[in-house]
Amino acid sequence: MSKRKSKANPRPDPSPSPGEPPADGRALAVPTIEEAGPSLPGRMPILPLRADVVFPQTVVPLVVNRPAGMRLIDEVYAAGGDRIIGLATQRSPELDEPGPAELYPTLCVGSILKMLKFPDGSTRIVCQGIARARLIGLEQTEPYLIGRVEPLGERAEQGEELDALVHLVNGLFNRLSENVPEELQVAAMNTRDPARLADLLGSSLPFSVEEKQAMLAELDVKARLMTLGQFLTRHLNVMELSTKIQAQVGSEITRAQREHFLRQQLKAIQEELGEREPEAAEARELERKIRRAKLPPEARAEARREIDRLAGMHPSSAEYSIVRTYVDWLASLPWARSSTDHLDLKRARQILDEDHFDLEKIKERILEYLAVRKLKKDMKGPILCFAGPPGTGKTSLGRSIARAMGREFVRISLGGVHDEAEIRGHRRTYVAALPGRIIQGLRKAGTNNPVFMLDEVDKLGADFRGDPSAALLEVLDPEQNATFRDNYLDIDFDLSKIMFIATANMLESIPQPLLDRMEVLELPGYAEEEKVLIAQRFLIPKQLESHGLTEKHLTIGDDAVRRIISDYTREAGLRNLERELAAICRKVARKRAEGKKGATAVGADDVPSFLGPPKHFREVAARTGVPGVATGLAWTPTGGEILFIEATGMPGKGALTLTGLLGESMKESAQAAMSYLKTHARQLGIDPARFAKTDVHIHVPAGAVPKDGPSAGVAIASALISLFRDEPVRRDLAMTGELTLTGRVLPVGGVKEKVLGARRAGIKSVLLPRYNEKDLTDLPEEVREDLTFRGVESLDDVVAALFPEPRRRASRSKSGTSRAARGSKSKGSGVPGRAPR
């Protein structure tokens, strides 16, 4: 850095206000970058500024709190001399390490006059602008920025136009005199140089960073003064508009006070004349509504008290609308309005059969409720919970129940609700308070005994605003909901006449106290035959009507529906099947709209031409048939699925590796199965010495999908037995069951869904715990006829059914007298179409 002699460059006192020259108007005695000539290097440190723009011939204080900036200041200040740096403004203030693209190209070369260190770690400096310059590029970024700059010269053509611009700017600035410091006014009056005047006002007035930077980059003095005049004019317009708005607000307040005074006088005059105000008429109307609503004594007394308060309020007061809305809610609720139940059981059964196929347990439960209601009029409403995979008809079943009973139907979705006030309502002290969804639903229904469906109750959440599931405990308790108190009403409302129906895909996520208050009715997935019947009776006629078609235009055969089910959908419910049928209807509707006449009959071979290539295929045959692979059964919220368990061995020291995004329960099942194999190796026909020199890797495909649960224990053990005996498991066999360390097979849940999933995948034989045989009674008859079931109590029973018969005989002759080799007597019949006894 070059040094100047202090006599040739005397320092001004840094005390002037930021952005201002000395009050006497003399130009600061600092050489310009052109005057410095060769002594001023074209390479200098660059200090990025977040929201400041420094102009030449101005003194400004700056705060530096970035490590790179503080180091730059320390080194430049310690070097002494003129302490020249480049002051470049950032385009984005939030950047901590700006590059060349983030800095405005026009900057101000300045000199550091004073530096102070503060206890908070920041550095305060006073800088004096010298001249404009252009940032050509950065040569160094660490430890701070060093750039190459070139000087920029100003252009000022003397003449009448320049004098006129100076006069205009001074006139506009004088109009701002009430809002600027006196020191700035004196400095502006004493500044004769037009360029310095523009820089002084540009740096001192509250312009935006972009506006200041535009003035800094302007080298033509006349253009700079013209830009300054535009900015001053806009700033004056904003200030005048603000003053006008403030005056209007003040006049509105004065007018409101005057109107209130006049209304009070008018009220006194009307009372003298015996007349009533319009507000009194509104109060009388609310009284009539309250009488018609037949409120209980507590609610009637509260409504009477609020109406009296309303009569004494002015309509312009904030409390008036709050009280009126509250009384209107009290008057509009169905305190005493009930719909009459249709207690004809035959008619109810007919309606339920028309709307839904099968679901016998649900229908029987509704008919039982109607029968008891017929005998006992004051019976409380039941609390039912329909649980099952998506698309099995849970929500639509609620509408059918309401139609069969002759009641109104109300549905609210609880999926994603996190606020307890959604159930109990907000207190009236809050702005825009409203009752909870229960009370809102009753107002919409217009009766106090509707069928009220709480959809997706398993997807409730909880956060800092409360736990909605805890608020439902009172709603869904027949012993408590007769005195349900909403926070907004703050009055007891009887919910005991409502028939509440909740729906859920899985019960595990429902809190146990809430689940305990509901009677759970499970809706399992549909078998293929059931889906075909439902499609022909319900789905196809519905889609034909929705697309403007009739049976004369389009027919879809049973074989086509079966192919859609097997090759294009893989679900427990019916939603995807309905979407595929709708796709066929759309294509036929388009053909008819294009003028093509004639009927369209869709068979199994025609399905790909409408829906494209198959989306799913039965992969059991492709994935099994090799040693170390077994087929398990898994339950998911969307239905049952098959699960492949793959095991492989390699030379090693007996390590066990588990992959496939498995949960803790599944990992423990694999460890228990491995321990059982090591303990009973000879009984299973396995050489015990192999375990010590073989590393085993167990993998469950679909590695991106989390998997957990103990029901895969039998399948994992089967895969390991197949691996160590080098025998493939039967291709058409799937299994489920929890395995203990002693080889016992424990019962599991979701048997029906698992069996239906196995059937969809092409499985023909299923091993399941003997204690789960009772669950097979819920399966459709055609499913029991299509599959072979074998109940097992221990792993010995499993081994007896794992391998094809010829291989099993060969293994018996090799393994001696072990129980697994002899083949324990299985208690399952293994006969197709009948559950083992």
C-alpha cells in the first residue's frame, strides 16, 4: 500500500455525521484515485458491505463482524499509511462469503480513518470515501478478498441545464427539511459542487440499496442529478400519501366518536317516545329462535343472559358480533330435533344388501342394534370402528347404515388433525372462535341422532396444541358423552343418541384408551371371486352411468375382470379395479364421441389393448425353487402380501448378516431361528460343523420398504434349513408363524388377509400355526377349496411339509433316526378345501 505525507493530505475530524462532509462545505482534503496516479495500486483489499453504499467525499461508520472482514481491517490498519480499501456492496445481504458475481461492479475506494474493537467481537470503523472505481475481478478470496480495480472519471458539462437540475434537487430537498437532520441541511446549503451535492444527498437520504448503487454507478453528473430528482419526487409522494392516510384514519375515529354520541342521544329520545331500536328487534328475533329451539334449562338461561347483554351493546362494538354469533349457534343447534328410526329389519337388510356385497358381520351387527332399539327406545348409540385395508367400503358402508336407519349422515375426516380444538372447539375469548367439528357436524345434520362417521381415526396426530385423540375419549364413551361440553358453547350437549362410526386402516396407531371405547369390526380384503361379483353388480354399472354408456354400448366379461384383477391390480380393496374399469369406459366413450358406432365386448384377450401391458405378474415360480429361499406371508395396512426370505452361505467364521431394512422383531426372529438350527442340527439332517465355518447372509427383498414383526420366524427358519440341507422348498408353499427358541410355532394375526394375498400370488399350500385354524372359518368357501392348509405346532411339523415328497424320502434315508428325518406326524390334514382339525 502506498503512503502519503500527512502535510499533503491532512485528515479531517471523523466526528461529522455519517455520510456528511464538514459543515463549512469545503471539499475533503483527500486525493482522488486519479490524483494518486501510479502511487495508488490497481490491486487492493475488498470489504463486502451487506446493506451500505459508500459515496466519494463522505465519512461513514461501518460495523464489521465477519471473520474475513475483521482480519482485513486488522492487517490494513496495522500497515499504516493511507489504509486504502475497496468498499463493494453485496447484491444479497444474507450471503456470508460473496463472490465476484454477488458484488456490484461499481464500488467506492475509501480510507480507514479510525478503528474500534467492541466486547461483542465486532469491529467498528470510520471510513472516508475517495473516488469511484470498477471491480475488474478477484485475485484472492482467502483469507479475505483482494481485487483489481480501475478508476472511473466523472463527466460534468457546465451549463444552464446543470444549474436547473441543481435548483430542482435543492427545491425537492427543502420540501423534506422537516424530516432530515439540521446538520444535513447546512451541509447541503454549503455544497457548491453539483457532483458532491448528488453524492451527499444520495448517501444521506433513506433510499434503497439498489437506488443508491444506481447513483454510485452513474458517471454523468447531470444524469445522476436527474436520477436523484426522480428518487426525491417518489419519496415525497410516499410521504404525502402517508400523511393523507393518517389524516383520514384520524377523521374516521373522530366520526365514530361523534356517531356514538348521536346514537346515545337518539336512544334516549326513543326511550322517551316509547320506540324500540332496530337492535331491539334483532334481540326479539333471537328470542324467538331460542324458544323454537327448545333448549334445556341450562342452555336457555345462558342464552337469555347473552341476549340481555346484546340489547345493551352498540352494534359497532367488537363484543356485539361475538355475542350475536354465540346466541345464533345456540339457537341453530338441534337440541330437541331427532329423526325417526326405521325399525323394519327386512327393509334395512334389503338396503344393506343393495349397497354392499358380503360383509355379513357388519350387517348382522346393524340389524342387532335396530332390533334392540325396537324393544328399548332409549338405547344409547353404539360406538363402532370399521378396520380394514383401503378400498374395502368402510366409508360408503356408513352412508348405507344411515340410509337403512333413516338417519342423517355426517362425516368428518380426522386424517392429519393435530389440534385438540378441532374436536372441542375454541374458547370465545379467541378471535374468530368456532365450536369443534362435532358440534359443527350436528348443526349441519339438523338432528341430534345422526350417523356420525369419524373417518381415518388412526391418522390423528398430536403436537403442542394438544392431543385430539384424548379429546375423543369423552365423545366416544357412552357413559360420558351425554354431558359433552364444547369449549365454545361451554354448555353440556347430549351426544348419547348419536351412532358413532370410526374407520381405520390399522389399529396399532390408535391409542389404547380410545380403542377400548370402540367395538372393532374388521373388514378384510376381498377374494377374486368376490371382486368379480362386486364388479359386475356395482362397479361396472356405476362406471357405465358415469361415462354416459349403457350395456348396449359396452360389456365386460367375467374373464376380463379376472385378468384385470390378477394382472393390473394388486390390492385387498377395489379402488384400483374401479380405476381400471373406468379407463376402459373412457376409451369406449371416446370412440363413440368420434362417431364409431356398435357395441364393444371386452374379453380377457382384449384387456391389454385397453390397459396396456400387465403391471403385475406372479413371481413365485421365478423367485423360488432354489435352496435357501422360502415364501413368507406379511400383513400390511393395504392387505396381505407374500414375502420372500433369501439365505445364502459363504466360507467364514459363522457370522450372521441381516439386510432388507428389517425391524428389531424380525432380526430377533432370525437370530432365534439360527440358534435353533445350531442346537438341533443333527435332528434336522444338518452337519453341525458347517455352522462354524459358514457365514450366513439373510436378505428380504424390497430393501427400501421397512419390515418388522415376529410372524416371519417360520419362513426364516425354513430358508436356513433349505440352505444347509441344499434342498429347495416347494414352489407353491407359503408359511407364517412366530418361532420360539425351542421350536414352537406361536399364533399370529391377520391370517385372512395373508391367505388372500397368498392366493393372489399363486400360492397353493399354506402352513400356519395350529392355533390360527379358527381364523380360516372367515374365508370364503372358494378360497378354502382353492388352497391347502396345514396347521403346525413345532418346527418339526414345518420341516415335514417343506420339501417335495421324493426329496423328503431321500433325506430320511440319509439323516438316520432324527425326528425331522423320520417325519413327525403332522396334525394338519393337508386336504385341499378344508381347514385342518
